[in-house]
Amino acid sequence: MANRTIPRLLQTPAVLLLLFWMLVPLSMTLFFSFIRYVLNNLRRPEWTSPSIDNWRGFGNYEYVWNQDAFWLAIQNSLLIVCSILFLTVALGIAVAVLINRSFPGRGMVRVLLISPFFVMPAVNAVLWINMLLDPVLGLQGIAVDAINTTIAGLKDAPLVGWFFSLWPQFEPISFRATQTSAYAVIMMVTWQWTPFAILIFMTSLQSEDQQQKEAAVLDGAGAWSQFRFLTLPHLGRPIAIVVMIQAIFHLSLYAEIEIVSRGNGNKNLPYYIGELVNNNIGAASATGIFAVILANIVAIFLLRMIGKTLME
């Protein structure tokens, strides 16, 4: 009995600190979500301080629920997160399988593949939106201009000139626009987080049973059959881990959205909460509770649908 009591006593301060660290912010958010708490309100100055006298019940939740911007934020959050998860897992598996063999310079290639993960999100966003995706000075604009110049020169070429004369003038895409800003965020975050997936999958492939693969080769199994029935099931647990960790991080994206478009067209829940918290703390707190519920729903779905399916 004494052997169990001493470790529990030693763990108690850390557990209490963790509970305090988690429960106090959550309790304050819950309290604020049920009161009228508006920082700048000249007509009702009593609402500018958090007080139980400003009790509103579920009024903040009803207000947020009826806002079109709230549902647009949820839609964009799910679009961005699901797209990034699909691309990082697919690219991570493809690259990990490709480099899981001996070749000259393998160590250098692995270091270069992992290095984007250590770039700060804000630096990553600035790099992509200004140096790569800018329609005038970025790599995209330069590439589109080079293509148009090449096509214009080929229009006068013999034999094939008629074919290139049918081609339209290509226009660069403005990724700061409402319709395309979300795709810019998806591209830059996928580039940054794919190395994380590669690292996890590459480590897992080191422990793959080679005897099973040799037996499959002797039975006449091709490369696709080996990947589908041996490699992919072996990567089931790593895939579930990558998806869970990335889903947690990507649901809270903020810096990339702020730098790309300041929320114009790709506003997600954290960005929507950031706009509300500038004045309406009550509505922002209610939105935060909705975000917690959404995160738990996503987590349960991923655990049950992805983890269970791939681990069996």
C-alpha cells in the first residue's frame, strides 16, 4: 500500500497544476459565454465588465448560431483541415515509400525533406504568398509570363503555329482573392507539414516485416499488391497518429490566414473568434465553446473511422 501511496503523492502537484491550467480558462470561457460582456458599449456601460448581473443564458449561443459568418467559418475550417490531412498523408506515404531504400545521398535527401517542418508558420506564409504565389513578382507570375511569351513566339512558327494561335492568354491567379485564398493556405500548410508525415511513415517503414514481402514476391504479388495488402496496413497506426496530431494543430490555424488575406474568404473558427474578441467577449466565448465541441466531434470521428479501420 505504501509503495502505491508515495508515487501518487509525488504525482499530485503535477496533476493539480494540470487541472488548474485546464479548468480555469475553460470555466472562465463558459462563464463569459452566458453573460453580456461587450468591451465598447456606450449605451450600456454595465456590459463592459464581466458580472453575473449581465446574465444572458444561451443568448450568445443563439446569436452566434444565427450568424452566416459562423457557418462560413466552420465550412472553411473543415475544408482547410480535411484538404491538408488528405494531401499530407498521401504525399507523406508516397515520399516515405520512395526513399525507403538505399541510394546515394539518402541522408542529405532526408534532411532536406524534413527541414520545411522547422520553418515558422508566419515565415512560411510570407514566403509563399510573396515569393511563390504573387501574380506579379512571385514565381507564379514569372512562370505565367514566360509561358505566354513562349506561346506568342510559337504562333509564328511553321507547321505548329496554327495550333498555338488557338491558345488563350494565361492570367496569373491572385491567391489573396476571396475565392482562392483558402487554396493558398492549404498549399503552404501542406508543404510545411508533409515532412512531419514523412518522418513518421519513414520511421514506421523501418520496422516492416521483410519476410512477408519476400513471401509475397515468391507468390507472384506485384508492387501495388504489396503496397495495398502489406505496407498500407502496416502504416495504419502511424496514419492515425499523423491525422490526429495534425487535425489538432490545423483546427487552430491563424497566422497563415491573417498574412494571406486577413480572413477575406477563408476565415476559419479561430480567426472568427479573434474578430469577436476585439469587442464582444460573450459571443467570442460562445464561439470558443462551439469550437471545442467541433474539435471533439472531429477527434471522435477520426478515432473511430480512421484508426479502427486501418488498425484492423
